[in-house]
Amino acid sequence: MKAIITGATGFVGSHLAKKLPDAILAGRDTNKIERIFGKREARPWSGAGNSDPAFLEGVETIFHLAGESIFHGRWNAAKKKRIRDSRVEGTRHLVDHIAKCEHKPATLICSSAVGYYGSRGDETLTEHASFGNDFLARVCMDWEKEALRAEEYGVRVVLIRTGVVLGSDGGALSQMLLPFKLGVGGRLGNGNQFMSWIHIDDLVNSMIQASENIAIKGAINAVAPNSVTNRVFTETLANALHRPAILPAPRFVLKLALGEFADVLLGSQRAVPEELEQAGFKFAFPLLKDAFSDLL
């Protein structure tokens, strides 16, 4: 399997790149790729429609992970445009490029998110649940539509709907650790919102299995089988660090501090990995306490 990874220098992309040492790495800055990974084959990818015609030459599998971080920077109009364009327009240009290839890739593994479902309380969300109607849900819906266009060219498409990805060297957990280590962490809002999470190793392995198992196609919820409420999540994290979790962040404070992004933190998605489990995927870290034991 000759693979290429867009967004290779990101948190998830870098972990996937380490698991696939022969993969081609793609990003805006090939010098940065070389600084991080050493002498690996690298190809420039900006997400625009002007990539090298040979960008996908010899590629059988595309792992498309590129996208503007939703966590960094306040959600003003410009930030939201970057979030949307980097995913929707970037994927559109990628599929347009596939259409032009004489020898087309066999598989496109495209990142997405459980934000597709919107905030749904304690409803159990399989891959067949309907989409939501907030900003991120609409972005995910349009993002996935662009990826699915590749099916018109005979490409198998898998949509990886991720939850909160836990890793020791990046992602959401790295941003949570400092306040909890200082003993000033706590639940967000009332803490009753469900958090769908996954250990970075399980996410990467699920992507690789999806690329190798041709029976897997369409959307998969790349989340651990045991979603928890934010209250349970913060208490489990505090216990793992041997710290209290006694300072909640009220909804109005989060809204004042973070604006629209606060709705993401307070939204509730109780997603379950039905498709992955039916495909026989075995989670190394199905329980949150075991994930924290490994990472902290």
C-alpha cells in the first residue's frame, strides 16, 4: 500500500506517519516535514487547486487529515472561514485532483468529526444518525459530501468521524493538563454533556484498518466504545493526576471568554463505534481510566 498523508505535521498526522514509515508526507512546508521526520518522501500540498499534477502519482491510499485547528484562536468570521475552507474547499480540490489522475488511488480515508451530529444530549449516535444544524455540523456535512464525490471515480471513501483525541504530545489533553495539574480544573458548564473520546493509538490503528479492509466504507465513528459525561471525564482526569477537580467553568464564563467556540465544549455527542466494532476492530483503550494511565 503506497500511501500519502496530508496534514502530516499535525497531531494525528504525525502519529500516523510514524506508524507508516513508507508513506509519502504532504503539507505546505516540505522543509518542516524534513525537520520533523528526517529523510522521508515529501510532496507540497496547500489545499488549493494548484498542486503538482504528479501529486498523487503512484499513490494507492490517501489519508486526508489537513485542516485548520478549531482550538486555536477566537472564532471570528475570518477564523470560521479558515476552518471551513481548509476542510471543504481543500477536500474539493483534492477530489478534483483525483479526477484528473490517469491511475486513480483505490482508497480515500478522509477525516471528519462527531460534530457532524450537532449537540444531541444523551441520544446514542451511530453512524446512521442524522446531521446537526450548527456551524461545525454544517462544515462536517459539506466536508463529507466533497470527499464522497471521489466515489464517482471508483475510489472507496471512508469518513473518520473523530471525537476528542487523547495523546500526551498534543490534541485536547495537552491543553487541559496545566489547570488540572495546578488543582484548578473542573467540569465545563453543568458537566452533563457527553464526550466521545479516543486514544491516539486507537485512532491511528482504526485508520490503518479502514485502509486495509475493503469492506469498510462510508462513515465510521472513530471513538472509544465508552463515552462519558464531561463531569466523569474531568473527575477521571483529576484522579489520574491525584488532584482535585473542584473549580467548574460556568457556561456564561465560557461564553464570555470563548464566544461561539464555547458551544463546542458544551455540546453533547454520545457517539458509539458501531461500524468499527462490526468490522472486528479491537480497542486497546476502551476505558477512559486506562487511556489516562497510559498517557499520563
